[in-house]
Amino acid sequence: MILIIGGRYQGKLEYAKSRFGLSDEDIFTCDEAVDAINFDRRCVAYIDRWVLGRVRAGEDPAAILAASLDRMADAIVICTDISCGVVPADAEMRAWRDACGRVNAMLADRAGEVWRLFCGLPQRIK
Amino acid sequence: MSVFISGGCRNGKSTWALRFAAAGPKPLYYVATMIPRDGEDRARVKRHQMERAGMGFETIERGTDILRAFDAADPNGTFLLDSVTALLANGMFPPGGVDLDAPRKIADELEAFVRRAPNAVLVSDFIYSDAALYDPMTEAYRAGLAMIDRRLAAACDTVLEAVAGQIIVHKGEFPL
């Protein structure tokens, strides 16, 4: 697995597309309404949005992904880093932030490479 | 040498930017982009003025039309522009309106700024890693600033991130 993280709008997906030559058909784009990720695609983009949907549904996204890690062995996963603001006043936003942090750490632990994008520039952090 | 520096609030961006710019060719210009709107803004301006007092910077106040900073300045000097963030806020949210085309215009102008002034240090703010869902206008501002940041990061020789007063070099060499 290759994990690509970074703040919003920092060029994570563009980096994945250019480095791995991904076409739109290779990319599974998550949003809050997606309940099951299609792991047949090479790239899972914005897994943080899937995490938000699972949090809203009262589920544990880290536990769900832990059961799917074997299917993610060759995946390119993109996750927006939402960990750096003030503790959100809203309980749902707090739960989202916590779940994203756990998911990120678990995926990074499994990943062979972890990249962080800053203003469009990639930095390898694992 | 052109330097783009970003990072979170109170992580040392402006202080480092002053040190980098002060080491550049004279004359030194501080391009102040924030248009003070209240007492809090004015207090902040005072703090910044005190911080750079005695360093030899001439202040140019330019909250819009940034290329006019060269009206009475030597383009071969060193320019410290603080900040891209305020410049975009002024352009996108002028009194009584909203200009959604401001990010593109300001990105074009800042690229031209860096071409015109080979020795420039530009400061922006990293506002992209909090857990919040914003209203569409705030989101447009964040997307616009990030687009400008990325174009400046591509255009500048050196790209730096300030974290807890330390500098991470993302492109080029540490400037001192």
C-alpha cells in the first residue's frame, strides 16, 4: 500500500495521477454517502470522507478497514489530514477527527511508502 | 533568490521571513498587505513594525494591485511580502462585495511579482488541516489560497514550511 496524506487542496490526487499514470477509471472517489469502498480500483481517494460517513452512521471505520487490509495491499490510498485545527466544538467533527487519525496511523503502519504533499510538493515520510 | 514560506499560525513564518529577507540585496522592502480594519489589526501591525524596527526595511503598504508595489521601489532590492493570505482576503472580499475571480488574478500578479523581483520572500498561511466543513464561500477562499500557494511554490526557487519555529525545506536550499 502507498498512503498519500496532506492538507486540503495540496495536490495529493494530482501527485497520485501523475506518478502512477492513473485514469479516472482507476480511482474510487469516496464521499459521505459511500458505505462500501470498491477495493478493485487501484486508488481510493479521500478516504477521510468515507470515514465521516461511517462516523455519522455510528460505525467504527478503523475496525471496518482493519478487516479489509489484505485487500488494500496494492492500493494507493489518499487521505486528507484534518488533524491540525482546534478541537472542534461539534461532537461529530471530533469523532471524525479521532477516527481519521486512527485510520491514518493504521494505514501508514501497513504502507510501504507514506507521502505528504505540501503546496504541491511531495515529501516521503516513510 | 525567491522564497515561499508557509505553515500554521504562530509557527515562526514571519520571523524567519524577516531573517531571510534581511540577508538579501539592499534596499530592503517590507510589503505590508493587510488593510487594518479594527483595533486588533492595528495592534498586530504595531507588533510587526516593532519586530522589524532597526532591520533596515522600508515599508510599502499595498493591500491590492500588488504590482504597484514597484511604483517607487528598486526591483533589484529584496521584497518581503507578508502575507499572501491577507492579499487574497482583500481581493476576494472587497467592501460590499465578493470577487470569485480574485484568486486567479492574484496568482497571475504574484507570479509576475516574482519574475520582476528576483529576490522576494512571500509568506502564506497553512489553513488546510483542520476538521471542519466550511460554508461554500470560506471553502472557495481556502481553495483559492491553496491554488495561489501551489503556483508560487512552483515559481519560487525555495519552498519552506515553518513548524514550531523550525524550518522544513520542501524545495531548494535553506536560505541562510
